Amino acid sequence: MSKLLKSLAIMALVVGAGSHNQAQAESILIKGAKVYTMTSAGTLENADVLIEDGLIRNIGEGISASGAKVVDGKGKVVTSGIFALENQIGLVEIGAIEGTRDSGTELENSGASFRVSDVFNAKSTLIPMNREGGVTRTLIKPYNGKSVFAGYGAIMDMTGDYDSLILSDVAIFATYGEHAAHLSGGSRASALHELNKSFAQAKEYAVNKEAVKRGEYRQLDYSLADLEALNRVLTKEIPLVVSVNRANDILTMLDFAKSHNISLVLSGVAEGWKVADEIAKANVPVIVDPMDNIPSSFESLGKRYENAGLLNKAGVKVMFSTSTHNADNVRQAAGNAVAYGMPYDKALAAVTSIPAKVFGGASNYGKLMPGFKAELVLWTGDPFEVTTYADTVIIDGKVQDLSSRAKRLEQRYKDISTDNNTFYRK
């Protein structure tokens, strides 16, 4: 073992207070696993991981710890927990039932400042289902109502605890293209005009804030809350995430971001591969679904499986997302990206470390190294393989319950000889 790898086995100093689960965190020692550190140490083929007080303490060979719960990692793989992006976990339970949908608003005066993190349902049945699939945190986002701006996104953990918030207001979500045109009078030109006008008035508000609040300034077209929210984008405190697909629409958004000097993230980018060099030159990250190659509109006619790989090859920072109810499928989507040309380590980073860098949390999540949060998954094999499942999920140093409603139903009706299954008896 090299000196670099051995150095990972040195005890790390604990700086600052821990998370809300650390009081119940266990001392855990995973033995003999393949560990994807996502650091300069690379991948360790036969390593131990020691977890104490909710943090990763040691990584290396031959580690021992008195009183620690030992988990056999032989033949298994350890990665950071999956970071699921752009979904409505905890916001939508059943899409067809209005009373279970809290992901959007139809109020015309609520746009950029609309916030859904306060109504996150930590007891949603989708949380244990996706946690069982290795998802440990999620970026929730609102839907667009009657505005091109959907509102704030937030990062939540998947513990199922009521205090699940990791980071609030990490980005403002918006849309451009066909849907934005529909929301803005029927034309992309009107949607672009609306975007430019909103940021122009946000700048105007920032200069004349006190006069506006005293009612001594002209009437602006947006609420003070929305203008305050957009100013957070203008100061680069948070990025603007724009859903966009057509190649020339992507270029329009790159020019828009440059003109207002804001941090931009592009989502969807069905035809991103056509303008990959321009996206890379602008240093704009993207969020794509590697499994989506079937056009659903005229603006996405150029969809292809190779999109993620081609974007990565051009030097674009790529992240992955997939459906809300089955957000854990993003790891199979990542495998699909690898099959179509994306390097394995880049695909793993797309669902762990890169989202943390873009949206927040990279100081203690996304890499496996001493001092970082113990938020990781022990897989039965390659996490991108469909036959692999999560053997152990750990969040804040605490082993998570991997039971779910679906699993309980399976167990209930598996044995047809019991009283629960009289209907199936012959």
C-alpha cells in the first residue's frame, strides 16, 4: 500500500459540531470492501472504513476499533450516498390526487421566491423506498405554476426525520423554451423578455431598495420577495437553474447568463451535445437524464443516449437526474451513461460529488475521507448494475432502516398459507 493510501488511515481531527443524528450514531467498521474515495487516493480495492461520531475517522487496511460494529465488506463496494436531483420527493405523493401535491402554485404573484422546503413531508412513502435504493440526500424543486420562475430548491436528507433540511434556498429554478413560451404569451421572445425584465427590475430594486419599501419609488412589476430572491442570483449567492432543451435555446440562455453575470445551471439539455463546446466554454454545469432518448416535443428532437458522454468529453460538468418516484433509478441511468461513452468515475461523480460542489455540501459530503460525514452506501456489487442493491445505508453515522411499504407488502403476501392470504388459496 502506498504512503498516500496509508495516510488515509490516520485519525482525523473532528472540527465543529455534528449533525442531528450524531447523538445516536454508532461506531461502525466496514472491513475489506472496494472503496471509491473520489479523492486523489482513487479507488481502494481492499480497504476498511471506520465510522465514529457520525464521521469517517479512518480509511485504510488492517484497521481495528474496540466496540465497533463490524460489517463484512468482502466482495462489496462502498461509495458516497446517492444525491438525487430535481425531484418532488416529499412534495408529491400521488400525482393524480391534488391533496397530496405541494410542488407548485398557481398564484400569479408568487414566482422566484416560492419555497417548498417548509412543507417537505419527511414521512412520505417515497423516502424509505428511495433510501432503500441508496439515495441519502435529494434536491427538491418546485414545478412552474404561472411564472417562468418555479421558485427555490432545497437539499433534504433521506433519514425520514422531521428535521431533514440540509441546506435551504440553494438555487432558483426557471424554464425556457416551449413551456416558458406558453407561460409568457405564446412566444420564446416574450419569455426571454420576461426573464430580462425581471432581472432588470431586481437590479433596479437593489439600488433603490429603501425608497421602494417606503413607497417613494415607482411601482415595480414583481413582489418584493421575488426581487429579493432574484438579487441572490445577481450576487451569485445561488445559481439559476433553467430547464431548456433545444440547442439554440441553450445558446440563448448562455448569452442571457453572460449579460446578467449570473451563475447558471442548465437542466434537461436534450440537444446539449450539439453545443457542448459552447457550454464548456461558458463553464456551465448541466443536469441530464441519461435514460431519456425519446423526443417528447419538437424542442427535444435531438435526444440521444450519448448526450452525457459527449458533454463530458467536451469538458462540461455533468450531473444526473431521473423520475421523482423512482429517483434511485439514477444509478442505473448512470450505468447507461457509462455504456454510451462516459467514464465510470465521472458518472459516479455526477450523482455524488459534482452536485455537492454545484449546490452546496461539498465541504463534508461527496468524498470518502477522514473528517467527512459518514453518508455512504455499502453495495452488494457494482452500484451501476441493475442486479446490485444497497446492503447497508449510513447517514450521519447511523445505519438506516431499509424496509419500505413495498417490501412489507411483499413479506405479508409471500406466504399463501397464512390468514392474510386466504384469497389465494385453491
